[in-house]
Amino acid sequence: MLTDIEALKGIDWTFRGVKAKEGIHGLHSYPAMMAPPVAKKLIEALSQQGDTVFDPFCGSGTVTTEAIRLGRHAIGYDINPLALLIAEVKATPIMPRRLWQALSQIESNLQGLGEVEIPMFANIDYWFKPEVQKQLARLKAAIDALEDEAVKKFSLVVFSRVVREASNTRPNEFKLFRLPPEKLERHNPDVFHLFHQRFAECVGIMSDWWREVGSSLLKPQLKLHDARQPFPLPPESVDLLLTSPPYGDARTTVAYGQFSRLSLQWLGLWREDLDRLSLGGHLRSMTVPIPTLKEVLEEIAKVSPKRAKEVEAFYADLYDCLRNIVPVVKRDGFAVFVIANRKVKGVKLPTDKIIVEMLPEFELIATLPRQIPNKRMPLRNSPSNIPGETDTTMLEEHIVILRKNTTLHPSTSTFHQLRLLERKGRCQGQ
């Protein structure tokens, strides 16, 4: 295990030319994926084989997949059912022959299907042409008839890709935007042909994965869980917590719910208003003063009190998540956050510093810069909504490495002061 922080500082964390979707991670796209080599290097450096690595915002499973690849026990939680489906399939190597047999079975099932009911959900006619709806419904029924659960889930991940491509949405967008009329008129996809193409692509990806690891991987523990609620894990059971928390404000940054919505609706897994279930989805106030956060909220409030309250709600939720992390990480264990500091109303939110202040039980070991290559967000946006007035978006990430203090005692530390302030704030709010 490499624990030489100077060696970590000497790594070029940008990994230019390496895509987040290389190898098994290219099975299905997902917003704001952590770069696999970043996860790999951090896991190698800060844990050993047999250790437990935990990602409470696991998304499509970059950290959990890289952890099991390196012989670690992996735990991943997320609030998005599509993310967990992708993470599970990535962590389940399947012999290619089984997949080709499944494709033949799906085609056979299609031939034997009678009338298939089209699912009813909001705006289905807006996002899918009638013939596409019929074909998707038949394809989903043919996949559901598979008996091998691992192969069925693999096929549903491919189906999810097809749902997005066959829909009336603009390609290469995470948010939902309908095709312009002239392109929509020409958009008449053959769902079955598209599924066969994407299935073959994904079998190729899985074949390489199978050749690399076979069936030897440890299975990760993946769970649908809201990180604001206590983690159902034993105290001090995690050696390394490694995660990339949400940016906050799905309307202007990463809309996980919008990206997942159509797939989840066809899969029967849709959670109503998923983005509002995410951090900061409901307005609330911080109950504990965090100095750096207080300063930036005051700056934003000078321009927009409404936006300041929305930002505060995100950090209040993030604070609850971080407090749930504290008891599950081992003493002398590591907590690592890969984060980008976004701007609101021209004010940069130093989330890297705010997280450190929210976790006084942990010692800051290092904050390492990382340039973000291959961004799928615009380089500039319009935070003020004034025509022609733009500002830069997130171009750099920070890798914040913390270690849980082995000597900290609640009765004599800032932890004790923080908990007193938290209780006082909650009592005043009742």
C-alpha cells in the first residue's frame, strides 16, 4: 500500500487521453462518472487487498468496480435505481457464450409474443413515436421472459441504451431536450436492429472484461439508499471511503433524474421527481455554523437571496451525509472526496474546504488538483440569465484526502463543540 503522500502529489491526476467510459465502464453512459484511473490509483494507494472500500454516492459503480478488480470488498449506495442496475452488471462478469445464447432466446421470445400492452407514463407520446413504443414494449417483454437473472439484467442495461437512442431526445445530452421538428420527422429508428447492434457492442465489452477477471471477482454490496439516512453498516467497518458527491442544483449542473427518467419509466423503476429527492431538492437551513459556507452564502445572498437559500439546502443535506460517514470509517482510515467547485451567481463554492470543516474528526492529508478533460458540460454558462453575460463552469476537480484521527476524543475536541452546536440549532428549530 502506497501511503507516501509526496508520491501521490507527484501523479498527474488528469490522465489525458483516458476516457471515463473505457473498458467495462463503457457498458452504459452515466453523468459525472469518476475517471477509472483516478479511482484505481487512490484505491491502490490508500487500501490493501481484503480491505473494505465504500462509496455512498456510487452512481454507475466506477469505485465499486475498480475496488473488486483490485481484490477489495466493495460497498456502494445510491438513490438512483438505474445507477445500481448498471453498477451490478459491471460487477458481474458473464461468459460471452451465455450472452449470445440469450440474444437468440430474446429473438425467439419475440416471435412467440402475442399482443403486448404499452406502459402508460407521463409524456410517453411526446418522447416516443407510436411505432417505437410498440417495438420497445415487445422487446421489454421478450427480455423479461429470460430465466437467467444475470443475463436478464445485462440485457436490460442494453435495453436502457436503446430506450434513449430510440426516443425523440437529442443525442449526446444528459438532460431531456426534444429533437427539432426537421430531425424528428426523419427519426424513425428500428428498435430491434438497434438492440442487436448495441447488444453486440456490449458483448464485446463484457468479453474483454471476462478475459481479464473471469468469475473471480468479489461481489460488491449494492443498495438503494439515501445517504442522508444512517448507513446500515457496522461501526468502524470501512477502511477507505472514496466518493464523488453530487454537485448540487440539478437544473444547472448534472440532472441525474432527467438522464435516467426514460429508461427508468420503461424499466418500471421510475421514482417520481428523482432530482428533487437528490441533495438540495427541498429547502432547509443549516443547523451548524460552517465558517467558509457562511461567507459564500452571504456573498450569494447579496445578489440573490433565493439562490443562497437553495445553495444552503444542498449543503445542509451534504452535511447530514458526511455526519453519517463518521461512525463507519475505521480510526486511521481514509475518506477521499473527488469534487469540483461550481459557481453560483459568480461566487465560487469551495466545497473542498467546506467538507473539511464539516468533518473535524478527520485530518486533512492533502488536496490534489486535477484538470477535467473530455467534459460533457459547456465550458461557459449564463449564471445571471442576462444575454451575453457568461462565466466559466467547472474545469478542475480537487481530490481531498482525509484520515480519521486516532487520538480524537469527543469530550476534548472540536467534535464535541460541533455536536453541541448541532443540538442547539435543532432545538431552536423545533
